[in-house]
Amino acid sequence: MISTNKPLIGIVAKTSIEDEMWHYLEIVEDIRLRLIEQNAQVIGILPPNKVLDFNKRKNVLTEEEKKELEETILLCDGIVLEGGLASHLYEEEAARICIKHDIPVLGICAGFNNLVRALGGVVHKDESKFHKKFAVSYAHEVSIEEDSKLFSILKRNQIMVNSIHENVCLEKEIKEYDVVARCDGDHTVEAIELKNKRFVLGIKWHPELMEEMTPIFEAFVTSCTKREEL
């Protein structure tokens, strides 16, 4: 067991690139640094099986592999599901494990997608390309519900966010979650929560690239710290 006074947060590694010799898994450094700034200790959570195809979500976990992933996640005080260009089934399973055990989880971009899928919802490709703006610059406005955890964190019901993703989600495609933020431009869902859990938040934008989103990381790490008091 890792012994530390800091909350231990696992970032679920995502597939990155493939070449003739090696496969790669990656953890976004911007996210890791944001967590460290909030006095967290950070580790990587790796898939319990071989990623069969970097472009297709077909690496089904056996029951033994699910148990192994669960045991690893239970070592952590919180989990981050990060963004990326591909998602795999072990990320959805990680989300389900966190929800089952009430482990705080923050899903960013593709991490939002995997939270949605974990409870039976779906996401779809944004054929309009409204959201596919691969730049740090802020792209559109988002409206936040005032009775949400997200509002209590940011203290604002209107924010500007970046828009660096290709997949989107409509409210009718979401199951079990509370929809707490929407894109003003096309009304797609920008943030979801589970209000009966300590901290389950999925957001479509990339807060690690926005200094004013520091309160999200602060609130997340604080929720992980409180686990020791239960």
C-alpha cells in the first residue's frame, strides 16, 4: 500500500499512437500537474489486458480482468478519466467501478463520454463539426444549472469554454445522470453529475487548459481528501 498524507489520484491512461515497433499509452501532463498543484499524489491506471485495436472499442474485459482493475482502482482516493482520440472498454469499466464504490471521478472530454457509456447512455459524432476546434482558444458559451455541484464550484451560470472534441451527447441519450450544463450554440450536453455520489462530474471541455477552471480540480481533490474521514 502507498502511504501518504496526500490523496492518491489515479489517471486512467489512454491509447495514444502506434508505430511499427511499439504501442503507447499516455497520461496528459497538464492534468497531472493540475492535480499536483492541489496537493495530490498521482499515479497512472493501466488497462488490465492488451489493447487489441487502437481504433476500435473491442477489447472486452474478462471477469478476472475486471476484478484486477477494480482492485487497482480501490487503492486510489479518486480517479480521472482523461480526454483523447480513442476510448476503450476498460475506461467505461473504470467509471462503473468508481460509481459502484463512491470513489470521486472526474471525466474530461472523452472521459465524459465514458461516464455516459458506463451507465448505458450513448454519444454520437458531431457531423456539424461545430465542436471540432482544436485550439486552446475559447469557442462557445455554456449555461450551468444553478442547483448543481458545478455551479457551486465555479459560482457562475454562464462560462466560455474551449471545444476540442468530435463526439457529442443529447439529453435523450443520457441515462441516470443529471444534466447540469448545456452548450448555448447547439444545446448539446456539456456537463453531467450524479448528485447521490460524493463527486461524479463529467465535462466536455478541457479545464486543464483554462486557468479559471482551477476550482474544478480543487473541488475534486478536496472530495478525494475527505475519503479518509469516512
